Amino acid sequence: MVADSEPVVRSRHVTTFLVIGLWNSATFGAMLDHILLATKKGTIILDRRSGRWTPRPIAHAGMAVSYAARDPRDGTIWACMDNAHWGPALMRSRDEGTTWEDASRIAYPKGARYIEQLIPDPKAMEDAQKAITYKPAALMKVWVLGFAGADQPGVIHAGTLPGGLFTTRDGGESWELNRPLWNHESRGGDLFAGEATSKNQWGGTPAAMAYGDFVPGIHSVAVDPRDSHHIYVSVSCAGVLETRDGGKTWAGSNRGMLNDYLPNPEADWGHDPHFVTLCPADPDRLWQQNHSGVFTSDDGARTWKRVSQQGVAVHFGFPIAADDKDGKTAWVVPLRSDQERMTIGGGMFVARTSDGGASWQTFREGLPQEHCYDVVYRHALDASGDRVCFGSTTGNVYVSEDRGESWRCVGSNLPPVHSVRFV
Amino acid sequence: MPHVTFTRHLLRFFPTLTEGEVPGATVREVIDELEKRYPGFAAYVVDETGRLRRHVNLFVRDEPICDRDTLSDKVSPDDKVFILQSLSGG
């Protein structure tokens, strides 16, 4: 149990919470009896005890957290702070959420620039023919973290707005921009060196608008558990890129992708993956919830196949979770259309495929079926064994312990949920 | 020397932060001095390009600074500098 108290120590870099009955590292990793929430008002950990999920007092109270995850190699919990006033920052806990400390800040190097994007606004589009303009890059948001495998201890990747991938090789003491990706020909080439040498293919994401600019963002980092040099990153709006040499070279992996909002639906670029993940036990099987439907690949992202259909329940949405053992099983939380972004018919359901997307089953037991306006963001769905969990923008958290077939609300009136991860 | 006052919200991150005299002929120099006194402070106020963060306000006397990009506004020895957060959030 956790003491129902305010933080007992507050000092620079360290916030301590009084915790009684702290879980030990053995149960922490093996049973995944904890759920880590990043919310608009802080970090919340739910503990499963005697079959009940109980939230602890919030950490980082009042401060937005864009993403939180646990490094499975050493148990460090990371929180990506999204403080509107004082800037994005990383905090970490080495004692399972009891105390938190500042990690080094991620910073774009001097000279990092990006090609300014047109805001998707009719007036701005009138300037569509204007000359290329550049902006100096500054970190807006750490959107996601991806942990390398045991073959690369201390290596963590961070996907950010405005579209840079950063890597630490010392457990977060220092971070370095991945220049081959930042300078990729699909982004206009090496803008450190001078003018663009190729056409920029990366568009902005509406998720950046709150930060005052229309820039691309990396929201998914999937590391191949067989080889940490093999990494997929996904960009809104560009698509999936892959490296097989630890980030020295990158190539687009969007063959078979379709988009419904460009003149050429099979274009190499311009795709809007909302989230991309892989099956840890079957890493050549990838899943992608995209703006234009659900896609899967069974050949390591060499080719993609759409496994949803416009107008049918499963199509639009933000998150997707892959089963950790069976590559053909995945879960989504669909929404209505790409315009309204609301529950379908006012009720919420989770859909699961067990045959690689050939068919989907929908499950509603335990979920609200009327007057429901919950939206589940891209990082706010996770699966672990038979357990599935999601959190919504209206502060509800639901858990299933039977592979998504029935659900129980384990938290309501919480802050809007940005990410959910079993830990 | 200019006298610097802070929003109390910064105490959460820098509990020993105290208002007082800080040397500097420009706002940038004042921030640099504060960074020496409170390592890590500057990153809360400016981004890595040196620009004032979007939701931070910095006043000299009663006027918001003009140069939010490089903080080149002049500061006189008898000036008061205020570092505040803007009204935003939800």
C-alpha cells in the first residue's frame, strides 16, 4: 500500500514520496503488476494487489507528462516532462517511482535547422509557392522513448518534436542527435551544411500545433529484440524509416502503405502512422495504426498490408498494441472517422485480431456504451500477457485481464491520459 | 546591479532561488549569471537556441523585453528584472 500523503521531500531534482511496501524488482519485471500512466497532470502508478488496481499519489503533480516508460534492462522509470512554461525535460526514478531526479536535458545542437512547414490553413496555403524558409531547431517535446536490448546497455532512443531522434549511450547522462536521420534526403539533406539539396518529404503533425509550430514528430521507436542495431522509427507525417546499422543509414519502409488524403495513395512518403509496434516474440511482424487504417507487415516492414476498411468498425484510431507472443494478435481502440475523432455511436469498444488482421472481434463488456466521448491517444494502450489496459482523454482507465474480452474501470476522474505502459 | 525577482513557481525546481542583485548589462548576461549561481536554471527560461521560452515572460522595469530571440535588451544598474510565467495552461 501507498501512504495517502503529499510528497515528503521537495528539493531541486529530487521529489520523494513516502511509500510503504515498495515492490521488489523481482515482482516488478516478471508479473507486470503495475501500470504506469503519463497524464496531463503528472505521473501515476497503479499497483495490482489482491486483484485490485490501486493508484498511488500522483508524482510531478500539476506538470504534464507526455510519455512514461520503464527500461526493462535496469528498472529505471522515465518520465518525459512536457512543461508548457519551463520546457521539455526528462526525469527518472531508479527506485521504482519512489524518488525522481532530473536527467540531462535533450538539446538540439547549434546549427540544427528544419524546413518550415505550411500550417494546414487556407490562408497559409495561399503562400504555397513561397521560397523555402528554415527555422533553427529547439526541442518542443519528447514524444516517446525506445529502449535498446541487453546487447546495448545504457542505450535509449528518444523521438521528439520537431522530428529529431536522440540517442543516449550512457543511460541518459548525455544525448546526441542522430544526424543521418536528421539530415536524411527525405528531409532536404544536410541543412547543417547549407541549403536543402533534396525535396523535403516530411510534413508537420497537428500534434505539434500546441507548441506553436507545424513540425514533424517521431512518436514510435521499435527496436528489434534480436539486434539493437535494427530500429524502426515512425514519423507523423512521413511514414516508417528503418536502420539496420544502428542509425548510420536510414531508408523508408512504406511499400504497400496507402493514404486517403494525397493524390497518389501509394506515394513513398506523406504517410501518417499514428503508432507502430512489433511483436517481441515475432519481430518481423509489425502493426501500424495509421490515419488511413490499420496496417500490418509480416516481413519486417518490407511490405505492408491494410487490414481494415473504411466504414467498418475497425479503421481509424490512434493506438495499437501487439501481443507479446503471438504475432498475429493485436488490439486497437477505434474511433469514428478522421474528422470527428469520437467514439463510434457514442459507445466504446476494443477490437482484437488473432489472425493477422483477416478478421476482428469487438468487445464492449464493461465499457461505456452511451454518452461516451473518450479518445485514446497513440501511447495510451498496452498489452502484457492476458492483460490489456488503456487510458483516455477524459481520465478513465480500463483494464482487461482476459485479453480484451471484458473490462473494468480502474480509474476515473483522472487527468487526461497521454500514455499507458505495463511495468 | 539590477535586482531580479522570480515567480515563486521556480522554487519548485530551485528551492534556494532568492531574489536580489545580479550583475549584467543585458538580460542575456543576467541569465548567464543566474545559470552560474543555479546550474540548470537557464534551460528553464530559454531554449537551446537562446530564445525565451514561449510561455515565459521577462520584464525589465514594467516592460516586457523586446528581443525574445537573443535577450539583448539593456539592463541598467538600478533596473528591476522580473522573470515570470505567462498566463497559460489548462
